[in-house]
Amino acid sequence: MSSLDPSGEQGRSLWQDAIARLGQNRLAMLGLYLLAFMVIIALLTPWIAPYSYETQQLDLGAIAPNARHWFGTDTFGRDLLTRIMYGGRVSLAVGFIATAVALVIGVLWGAVAGYIGGRTDAVMMRIVDILYALPFMIFIILLMVVFGRSILLLFLAIGCVEWLTMARIVRGQVLALKQQEFIEAAVVIGLSHWQIIYRHIIPNILGPIIVYITLTIPSVMLLEAFLSFLGLGIQPPQSSWGLLISYGVETMEEYPWLLLFPGLVLSITLFALNFLGDGLRDALDPKASKD
Amino acid sequence: MLTSLRCVFIITLLSLLTAACGPMDNNVDTGTAGQILHLGNGSEPPSLDPHLSTAVNSSNIISTLLEGLVTPNPKTLEPEAGAAISWDISADLRTYTFHLNPDGHWSNGEPVEASDFVYAWHRLLMPELAAEYSYQLFVLENAEAFYKGDITDFNQVGVKAIDRLTLQVRLKAPTPYFLSLLSHASTFPVHPETVAAYGDIDDPGNLWTRAGNFVGNGPFILTEWALNRIVRVEKNSHYWDADTVALEEIRFYPIDNLGTEERMFRSKTLHLTVGVPEEKIARYAKDKPELINISPYLGTYFYRFNVNKAPFDDSRVRRALSMSIDRQQIVDAVTKGGQIPTYNLTPANTLGYTAKAAIPFDIPAARQLMAEAGYPQGKGFPVVELLYNTSEGHRKIAIAIQQMWKLALGVEIRLFNQDWKAFLETEKNGDFAIARGGWIGDYVDPNTFLDMFVSNGGNNRTGWSNQKYDQLIQQAGRTAGTDQRFEQFQQAEKILIDDSPIIPIYTYTAIYLKSTDVKGWYNNVLNAHPIKYVYLQRDD
């Protein structure tokens, strides 16, 4: 017996395992492809958009989908497909960037608070409570008023508000994990605190984090639409999916396609996100049995 | 136990359902039965103080709570008896003697006296109150001097209480539209003790206009003012003509989204709306013509420039922007409500006056002007903001114009919207580059449009000032002959249009939805509907 491993198999890391599991999940892969498609379209929009997103044809007005305008035109005679493509750039960017901001702040804050515990935890979580108590619209409006109206700030402002729930979820998970034997073992073998947080705690709480991310992305997309409508986000002639939908709702009875297509695109994206999120959660769960 | 609970639950649910399905369960039907008028009122009213309000949605409410010396006839707008039962005009047309109605009472039962008018007009003219409408009374002898602080004794101003019920007004010149001024909210009386009870007379933040505090002499009293929700007024039993008043109650809802308002109208929540979403106008006109009203309206939709800030301190730039808007296309494709494109300020045929001055629609010439001003093809032109108050209609017009400017002149304009109160504040502080404006005539005379832009006029708001213009408007105020007066207005309007501190866009039409239950409601160019003649009755 020269080897303990008779089959001669290479050891597989947790990540390789996860990717393999994800690859077997058809729905998750579909979600991934759809999202990748949306992102690629959004990135290529300036080169592949069929029309200009701002050039108006007032004489044309709103016309139903046809061979020249696949998704029809809006009341200014602007091609809806083009506007959805450009809107996607804003919505996807807001969705991903604002969520990433929320993710980074929330996970770090929650993990540190939960891991250190004691007085630090109490202080950190009271800060979260205080920020929770602020009506968040007022908070965002305040940020926008102080720092001016730019898209980048919009991302940050939304992210700065959305991290609170993330921090709470993460802290709760960390508190539970901290008691478990493998963490004690890690402490015993002399890993530093950062290594423990990074290598043991965060991988174990990825599940709830990912589920929460898939919920945050759509909500920040809608928040952006709301802020833009109030004059705090992006301004015409630029648009986003949320704004296209909110304008579409108003003319729903006369020009249903103005609501239908942006709504459809947003729904597909959200479905894709949810499928992918579910798949990732299953794939990344370290407790899932190795087979 | 469980089953009996469930039974109770089901019964409650059923009774709720049947109640909800009853024929009477909507505002319009119950309102018509109980003479309660439900109406949309645009944005939240910024103020209910007659001396401080400039917004149409405020004056809609104020004119139910207070009554001026005269009230307009609902059909012809001829002045009729209001707080004054009759009046004499001197031979030189400069002295008016008003005889107040001895039955006139405030809503707390106290009589309306001539001194109340003197008090109110004094308040309007106080420089400390800084009322934007104070210039309405500059037709009075010495009123302007008092407002400017040149005289401090109000007794020298041309308004006197001769006795308890006689008010004498001395004008600085014969003013043909003086009587119609008196049905405008800014000249309404206020109850002196009430104003004094809730703050200083010249304090713009005086709380006397709150529900419960308000004392008025109009057909209704203010019973509720819930911010962004409702303003409710109920019939005033102390009103001298209470027998004529048919309505028991009026509820004003602030709804600044026309789409929402239209849905509320359709679900019979409102008797009346302030507007109609433009994409629905054609359908109503075709399918339900009895519900939609489209009639001429004495008002101009325009944009103001801030002439104190570059680049709009240069009249060539202002003219160029004004010259490159295709107004015909805006009314045809964007507003769609039969509005008339306008190239000057005063609506055509205002009391027979039609301005000859007009800004041309001429893109090549506009480009030439921009080049002369140092912005060939828009190069070097700063990014400026176009400010409008939050509303679908304004947004659409702004988007269309933004694109027209970009195509014609190569300039980038950013759009920015604020809610109505914040918008008025920003505009008043001069914190804008271009701002949306609209002006509805306060009376039928070119003066109501043109005197807005005299130097430092409260509603000027552009910072524009032209001495020759001021002189012409003043002269016109002193001129009795109509032809001569109109000639002075023509000259003044030419100066205004040539220098372009504003961009006139279109002449309004009054477009709104009205339930067939609303009676006693007549069309006129001021879209004024004296509420005491309005009643609700179902057609069967």
C-alpha cells in the first residue's frame, strides 16, 4: 500500500466542486446564460443599437411593434428596443454596483461584529439600528443633495442604504457559526482572525448572502426608478428599465407595448437572477455532501 | 369555537363585500346625493393666504373661503355684487365708492366692515410681507410709493373706510380693469383679529390659514387641511348669500399625476379633474365627449430665463433658443389638447388686443445668433439645467424641447424637476437657468400679462429689467383711450419679445374631465367658476 488513495484521483477543491455542481443545475445555467446575454448586450449597445435613444420623431408618435421597430416606439417616436438596451446599461449597472457596495460593507460589518462580539458587536449593531431608524428616502435624498446629482453617486447612495439588512443577516449567521467545533479547531491550530473569517466563516454563510443578493438587485433597480422619477436619479432623455416601466404604466391602456416589453425584459432578468442565485446557494453549500 | 369564529369572519367578509358592491359606494354618487363636490386640484397648494398665494390651485380654494368686493358673473365675468352690494364711480373714473353689504358676515359671525379691506390691502402692500402680488394694487394712489418705502403713512394710500360700510378707493389713473381686479384673491379681505392672533401681520409664516384658525367671509369655511391628502371646506352658514349656495361641502384632492387623476375620475372618485393625460384626450373626445371639456383659456405656457447668469445674460442666446423651438409640433404631437402655438406673451385677442411682435421660428437665423454669441454649433456652450415642476405634461414638453435644441443648436440641456413648493422657492431665489412658467390672466386685459415683467415685479422672476418697458407699462396704466393704451402695450411687448427673457410656447386651453352631475358650471376664458352657483344633480 503505497498510497492511501487507490484510485489515484486528484483532490478537488471546494470551488471546483461547487462549479461542477452548478454545471449540473440546468435552471441555474440557463439563468447564467441569460444574465451573460443581457450583460453582453448592455456592453455592446452603443455599437449595435438600431437607432439613437434620444432622436425623436414627433410626427411618428407611438406606434405598435412592426418590422422596422421590433418593440414599437414611444410617444416621442423613439425606438423602444433601443431605449430598453440603453436602459439596461443603467439598470444593470445600478443593480450590480449598488449591490456590490452593499455586499462589501454589509458582509464586512456583520462578520466583524458577529465574530468579535461583546461590546464591539453591541456598538456596531446599534449603529446599524440607528441607520435603520432613519427614513431611508430622506437619507438618500440628503446624500444626493450634499454630493450633487450624478449616476455614480446614485449607485453609492443606494448601496450605502442597502447594506444594513445584509449586515444583520451576516452577523446572525456568524454568531451561530462561531460556536461550532471547526471554528474552535481553527483557533486551536493558530489561524489568525482574518484567516478564520475569510476561509471558514464567509464560505459558510454564502448561502444566505447569495439569496439576499438576488433579492437586493431587483429592489435597487426599482429604487433607482423611483429616485429618478423624483428628479434625483438619472434624467431624460436617458432612461432605465424602471423608468420605462413607470412611464409605460401611465399609457398602459393606449400603448400597452410601452409597458409590456420593458416589463418582460426586467422580469426575465430577475428570473435569471433568482435561478442563478438558487443554483449558487446549493452549489456553494460546504455542508453539501461530496460525492 | 373555531367554526363559530369562522362563521363570524365569513359574515363580516360578506357584508363588507356587499357594501363595496352597492350602487352608492363611490364619491361621485354619494357626493351628488349629499351635495359634496370632489375635485382634483393638481399639486398640494403652497399657501392658503390670499396675499401670498400665486398658484392657481391655491386660489381655487381661497375663492371658496373669501369673497372680494365684487364677484364675477359665472358666464360673462362681468363684476357683480360680492362683499359690496353696489358702487359709484366718479366722473373722472378715478374714485370708486363701494357700499358694503350690511348682511356681510365673517364665518365667526362678526360683520364685514370697510376697515377690514383697508387692513387687508395694507397687509398686501407691506414691504416686509414681500407679497408677489402686491403690484396688483399699484393702481391705487400712492400704493407703489408705500410698497417701496417712499411713504410710510398708509393713510396717504388711496383707500379709506368712510364709515363702517363705505369704502372709498382713489386710483392714480382711470383703470378700465379695476373692478375685475377685485375678484382676484390678492385683493380679498382678511379678518384682522384672526391674522393678529396667529402671528405678526407681516409674517409670511403666519398660521392663521390653518384649518380651525381660518376665518373667512366666503361661502365656505375651511374644516380640514391634511398635507398632501385633502383640503375640505364646508358650507358657511354666516355667508350673506347662503341661500344661493347649493353645495354642502367641497373636497380638494392634491393629485399631481394626471394619469392617477384620470383613473380616479373613471372610478367615480372625482367629479372634476384639473387636466387630462394627453394620450387620453383623443379617446375621450371621440367616445365620451360629454365628459371632456376643451375650451379657450386666457393663459400662456412659457419658459423663463435667468438673465443674471451666463450664458443667458446674452439676449442673442435667449433669442436663439426661443427661435429654434417648433411650437406647432409641440402642440400637435406632445400636448395634443388644441393649444395654440404662441410667439409672444399675451394670448391673441385679449379684449381685442393681439400683439404684433413675434419671435420667428427660424433655425438658420438662430444658429447664426449662437455663432455670433460665441457658440458656433453649440461649441463651448455650458451644460445648463431646465427646471420644471414634477408633472408628466411638463416633462414631455421639456424632453421634446431638449431634443429640438440639441438638433438645431447643438446645445446640451439637462432636465431637473422639483415638486411645486420647492420649485417656486428655487425659482424665487433665482437658483435656475431656465424654468418652466405659466401665466393665467387674473382679469381680461393685456395688462395682466405684460405688467408681470416690470423691473422687480414679484412674478417677473427672470431678473430682467428694462426702463423703457417699465415706462410704457406705467403709461398704459394712466391712459384712458383704448387704442392709445393698446399701442403702448404693443411697444412694450415688442421690447419684451426682442429681448426675450422668456420663451412663449403656447396658449393654454382649459382641458379637464367633468362629471355630468356637475351643474351651474360655465365656460369662460378665465376658467373661473364661482362656486356658489355650482350644484350637483343627476340626469335621469
